[in-house]
Amino acid sequence: MGMEQGWGWCTGYPAEGLLSGSVSSDSVARRGRRPGDLRVVIRRPAKLPRTLGAPALFAACYGNVGSSIYYALGVTAAFALGLTPLALILAGFIFITTALNYAEGTAALPHAGGSSSFARRAFNEPIGFLVGWIQLLNFAATVSISAYTAISYLGVFGKYVPLFQTFHDPLSHALAAVTLTGLLMVLNIVGIQESSAINVFLAMVDLVTQLALVILGVWLLLHWDVVWHNIQWGIAPTWGNFLASISLAMVTYTGIETISNLSEEARNPGKSVPRAYFGVIVAVLAVSAVLPTVGMSQFPVHLTSQGMYVTDLAVAWKDDPVAGIVSKFPIDWLAYWAGIWVGILAFTILIIATNAGLIGISRLSYSLAQNDLFPKAFSRLHPKFKTPYVSIIVFGIVAAALILPAQIDLLGAVYALAATFAFATAHLAVMRLRFVEPDLYRPYEMPFNIPYGRASIPVLSIVGALAIGTVFTQLVFQNISNSGARSSRIRRLLATGSDGARRCSRMQRPFRSGACGAVTACSASSCSSRGTATFAERSSWRCLRRSAGWPSGWTCRPRTRLAQASDGRPASC
């Protein structure tokens, strides 16, 4: 894929001084037509190829979202008890608002980065960096948790395969998870199409199996009288525990950022992105609403000798609630083979989640590097496969290193905090874009809007932002109240991102104060003897400090990612 080039004239400076190294590495300095003039040819890096359709986007996202039911169901049932199905349904409504919000934002801004790109466009680059940093933590935790848990399900088959018995040893378990991460790193470097083909196949197998479990569960296991008998309003659960269970149930629906991070590689993102989100909404809600109802009918709420209301779905089967449900099938051979198949199924979908996390973390770092918020090396594409191999290798190693201590509780806390923060920011960013850029081309616009001047207020964004903001605040206070090592580590991770945002703000301050000159009509840069310059609109150009060469100490470069049109082509003047 060739390099795109643009050029501009700079007058009033010695060409020799500029040619000697004052022009950035993204530009080529050539002599102009007159003595003392310099023609600067700006190189735009190669782009990610657009090869993914709606099925590939759906499969990657479903692997991330659908895998959560395998561990979130038991945790949610511990708090919600007989209201577990209702807690998951209410969390599902919040999930719908978030998915539709992402569908609108991603269709309008199909760039790798997701909520980070939304925030950068709607607010400013420091906020975009902060959101991007927190999302990097989210994806790193996703990769580590999914890979580690996938190996746990393989250990279940130790009585059939002697090699899998070694996975019960903590060190062997961690090394196997690291090996799995390494294999997926290689697969992602080879190409997104090869990776997506595996995702589509595994996701379809998983979806068909989950729907089969739902049908069999309704037919063989569901007893509505037991479901209603489990509910004791205000007692089991208490209202406080029920509200907390909704927060935990939202973990089931995290992972919808995956489609946004792949949108830069999507064919016709204006249509394929909304279709993929609609498919995820239908598939996930169908499973998450019915399967917990079946589970609660087989594991009723009961009172222990200590006077506590519990359900065995959250005690005996907390780590593997779906396996607990299929163990209740009345036909022995069906229960036996269904249990084995659920173990295989959980392993495969967790592989999809691990792979989706690697895709997300590499595309997000690629997006940040493209916009000069990360080292430029992270935006390099492999010369043959056209994949961001540097990002994949670096963050794959980081995720593998996080597996070795096996601190799943810490990673889970980081995962929940980062995901809810990104969702709340995405709601606010898409809502603000309605007002600051009302004429932005939006192939899809979410329903339920209130007209207000030239723009409209998205009701779903308001509802989603308030709900997810409340959950995020609850999670923050929950982790702050934890005075142990986990709380201090989370604070250090968040402080690192805040420090990076402050540094980014100081770097961008001269642009906001006008040091680069007035914003004029679209043209290449032109330099005056005072060292100021005129540039294209703010969404296309940004001001950067130079150490030498330009008398003013400032130059400007095209911000190519945000300068693209919604269909992925470079924006024209």
C-alpha cells in the first residue's frame, strides 16, 4: 500500500537549515522553485486494509460479550438471588443504550480507538489520551483473564487427557496461558482476515450451542412456580444487594468496544457496524435473559443454618454456573455429554475473547500513535501482512506478563472500572458531538431524540450515561474502601493515565492559545517571517513543538486519522 503525499511551500527560511533536519520524520524536504524556498512533501502512513464485513465484526464482539455469562452469572446470583433474571434484564437495557450509542459514534467516526476517538473528537486530545489509556488497561485485563480462564476449562478434561492434569499446577497453568497468548499474537500478526475467520466459526458454534441449551433448558428444566417462589421482595435479596447485582450484571455486557476498534478495517462501516451491533444485542439478550431463569428454577433460594439466603448457583457452581445448569438435565447421557461440550464451548469462546482483546489493544495503540498520543512505532504496519505488528507484540507481551502473578481479582477490578469509564465517556462524547458538530455525516442515528435548535438531544445517551456513571462511581468507592494492595495498584494505574493526560494537555496548550496562527481555509502550510502559520481546520491539523530549525519553534502536521471522511477516504478540502 503506497504512501499518500501532500505538500506545501515555506518561504523566508534558509532551505539549507530546513533540509538539515528541522523537518519531521513524516516529511521529506525538497528545494522549491525559487532560491530560499522549500517544498515539504508530507508522507501519510499506510492505512489498515478494509477487509471485514458485518459477520466478522459480530463474531469478534460476541466472543468478548458472550464469554462473560460463563463467570458473571454466578457472581450476579450471589447478590440478586431470586431476582437474578431481572438484574440481568435491567443491565441488558443499559447495554442496549450503550450498543446503540456506539453504533452511531462508530458509523460516523470509523476509526480504530472507539471511545478514545469519540472523546478526542468531541472534547480534546488530553481527554482522548486518558480514555485511551484506561481502555488499554481494560484490553490488557481482558486478554489476561480470558487466557487464564480458558486454560482452567482445559484442566477439567485432565481425567481424559493426562497432559491437561498438569494445568492444576499454578506455574504450569500460567505458562500454558502465556503460550496461548503467544499463539494468538502470531495469528494476529499474520492477518486480521485469518483471525476473523476463526472468530466467525467459533462464535457461530458457540451461539448455536447456547441457543440449544436455552431451548433444552426451557423444555426440560424450567419451572415457573419455583422461579416465582424464589422472589422475596426486599428480603432475598435486600434492595441494596439488588442494586449492587445490577452493577455486577453489567460486567456480562462489557466488550462491545471491540466493533469500534475494528471499524477502521470494516467494509462500508456506515452499514456493517450498526448491523453487527444489532446482531450482538439480539444474540446476547436472548441468552442472558433465559439461561439465568432456567438456572434459578433448578437452584432455588434457600435459608442456611446461619440465617442467610443463598442459591447453589452462586455457591457450589459459582465458577462454572453454566456447567451447573446442564448437570441438572434429567437424561443421564445428555447431562454427561452436555457437560463435556460446555467445557469445550467455554474454552473456545474464551479464546475468541482473548483474541478480541489482542485485536482491541493493538488497534487502540495504533490509533493513539497515529494521532501522536503514543510513540510513533506503534503505528507501524507489517510490510507484508499490513497489521500493526509492533502494537501486537508489545502489548501481547504485557498481557502475558500480567498472567504470571495470577492475580485475577486485581485484573477483574481493573476490567470493570475501565469498561464502565469508557462506556460513560462514549455516551457523553456522542451526545456532545450532536451539538458541536451537528452537520457531521451520521449513517446511523439512535432513536428517541428531542429536537433542540440545530441539533437533537439523544435520550438513550442521557439514560446510559447516568446509569453507567452511577455504576462507575459505586465501583470506584468500592475499590477505594479496599485498603489492601489491590486498591493501591489500581490507584497507581489510574494516576499514570492522569499524568499522561496532563503532559498531553501541556503539549497541546499552544494550539489552543493560537500560537500556530489563525485557522483559515483548507490549504497546505505556509510560513511567514514571524514564524506563525495558517493551517486547515482543527480536526485536520495540530501544532507540535520543534526543538530547532523553525525560528518560532513551532510547526504543524496533518492529523490524518481525524481528517478522514466517514467512509475511510482522506477528507478533501
